[in-house]
Amino acid sequence: MVKKKFLPLLFLVTSSACSTIDLEITKTGDTVVDTRALTLDGSKWGMAINGKSFQQDAVISHRGYQYVAYYEARRNVCLSRRKLPAGQWDIIRFTDYVFQSNDAHNTISMGICPNDGTIHLSFDHHGHPLHYRVSCKGVATTPDTVTWDTSLFSPVLSELEKGKPIQITYPRFWQTPEGELQFCYRRGGSGSGDRMLVDYDSGAGIWVNTRQIDSGEGAFEDDLGESSSRCSYPNGYTYGPYGKLHTTWVWRETPSDPNHDLIYVYSEDRGKTWFNNMGQLIEGPPGIKSPDITVVDIPRTLGLMNTHGQAVDSKGRIHAVVWHCTEETLRAEGSKPGEYRWGVENAHRYHHYWRDEEGSWQHRELPWVSGTRPKLFIDEKDNTYLVYQKNENLEIAATTDQAGYIDWKVIHIEQGPFVNEMLGDPYRWKQEGILSVMVQESPENANEPTTLRILDFHIE
């Protein structure tokens, strides 16, 4: 049972002695997936469509093969695979569906079900009817035995459960500890929506048990005004030790105001019921009025961004890194809280929040201006790594459990220019300790296709 509530926002971890990171990182691979990957022209969210922080996942390893899902220059969905560690990439191009918009929200997410070897793709959504296709069983279980082409996959489908067509945003897949697969999406829009969860039954080859896992209903009021509805923006959904499913998110109120607060809940029954930070069962889907789920108070005036990175360590501690401003960083840039929706760029800082074994939330502000929305990886020793793009370069930063996570340091800069937010392969990381990161080169001219690559790093 959790014993303590969260700590105030400005609490900083202290330690009797500071330590210096002594980690060596080596780039062990740099391979070209496709020389003509799509970039967008005219999207207010940037030119990248391959590699956005809300993709879970675009890069997955399974049974000795690595898979990458992306759009290519002709706007077709592609699924490429290679035999690890250094095989050639082999591409399936699904020419029966053409991505029409310039909306950078409409990314591709991929899932692999270990129990039956199916590969699942969901793509091109921002409040649109479902676009989904699935492979035959066994394709990922015995990859050496199949001919890698479109005949392995279903046509584009508009429903998961039979007779229940859905409209969705932000599809996510993840594996369960039993080797099944789950699918999550938002129903509704920005500032007014709910997250839904569906289970894949590998024995029957069907999706079942669609259910709501958070609620946008309820009244909220602060110095900026009142709101009657909102939506969550999760940093991820992650299974940790003991089979617990952990998630953290921020709220966005209606209308599309800045985000606020860090929320945490966990589930012990695969997302059917949820517990708050105090270990108490939450009545119904977690919402704005649910007790003890707000673990860090972050006001809307600090420009909190949404959809960052989270991970769970070997002790079952959830970690999240998000960027926002503080009153001090805003003042240093000649601004003040609430003056701009996202604050001032040079006032953005990464903030590492983690839940200790007593249930208290700890905090560390990283001592540099943040880059893009980051992803988080934790090794067997609970050292923690942050992967992000800054100034069009890939940066990898790290901190150690031994030092109490106070020794954050940039340990690698990979020269770009890269256009995307950085996504890694969490499955290869867990299985092999190899960090595979997807990067796409920046175009010289708008709407110009560029090279998509996978970079491999070994850290020790």
C-alpha cells in the first residue's frame, strides 16, 4: 500500500554526494530503411509524419527480426523488416491505400502479438474512421518461412469488434505480459475526449472487450477560467514488474488551452479497473474528480507540453520526462507565466518525475533548454536514458539510479539534420540492450522525400 502523497512541483532531489556518469555509448549500426520516405508540406505541426511522439510503436523487434512502419514518398503505408543484427531491409508497400492529407497527427502505429505472430497496423487518423490491417498468424513467429509481400495481410478494415465501426485518433498497440496485444485510441476530440481500450484474443483471432479507461467529464477551474470537459494526453501505457499496467498523462481543457498537471494511475487486471497513487481503487474511469491521481501540480500558465516519454524500472517505479517552463526560466527570458500558450522556447526545460517505492513523487529539472518531446529508456541497473531531437540533431542523455538521478548528462550527439521526433525500439532494448533509434533526414526543400534510417547504439 502506498504511504505518501506526491511532493510539490519545485521539490528537488538532494544527495549527500554527487556522482559523475561513467557510461560509454558506441554506435554499432547505421542502416538505410528507405531513401524516399515522406515529408509533409503545409502542416502546422511540422514536416515530419514518420517519427512523432504519440506513435506507440513504429519500430519493433521480435524473434530476431526488426520491423519499421512508415509512409513513403508516394504516400503509401510501408512495412519494412530486416534480420538482426545487420540484415538488408525488405519493404512491403501497400499500394491499395493512399494517405491524402498533410496532417502530421495521422501517423502509423504497429503492434505484434507474440502468442500468434500477427502483425497489426493502424494508420491515417485524426477523428477518422478506423484504418486497420492485420497479417496472417505466424508471420512474426517464423519470419524466415514467409514470403514478405502484401499477400500476408488483410485488406483495410474499419472495425475491430464485428459490427462496431469506430472513429479514432492516436492509435496505440502494446503487448501484455501473457503475450497478447492491446489497442488504445481516443474517442472524441482535443479538449473533449475519452481513451478506449480493446483486447486482442489470439486464440480466436478477434478483438474483444472495448471499454473506456479515462473520462473527460467534470468541472475544472483555475486562474484562466472554467472548463466542463477535457481529454488526456498520455505519455504511454507500460507494463512493469508484477504485471501492473502504468500510465501517466496531462489534461487538456476545452477549448484547446495549455495542458496542466501530471496524472498517474495503474491497473492490475489489464486495464479493466484502475488504482490511484495511494493504491485505492478508482470508481469508474479515472477523471478530473478522481481522488489522488494528480501527482504533480503543473498550472496551465507554465506551457506544459503533452505526449512525452515514460518507462518503468526494475523496482516497479514509474518515470516520466516532460517539458514545461517554470516561473524562474520564464523570468530569465523576460516573460511571465501565461503570457504565451507554450511559454518561451528558451524557457523550456525537461523535468524528470518518478515515483519512489513509498509512493512519493520525486522531481529533477534538467539543466539545459529542452529539445523535442523525448522518449525514455531504462536499463537493468535502472539507469535512465532520454532520447530526443534538438537543433535537428539526435541527443541521448542519461542519469544513474546510484546517484539518485541527479547526474543528468548528454552522453551522445548524432549530427543530423533530422526532421523527426525520436522513436526507439523498446523491445530490442529490453531483449538485447541495444538502443535502435529511427531518424529521418531533413529535406532541403518542402515536400521533398528523404532517407529514413535506423541507428543502433550499445551503452555500458
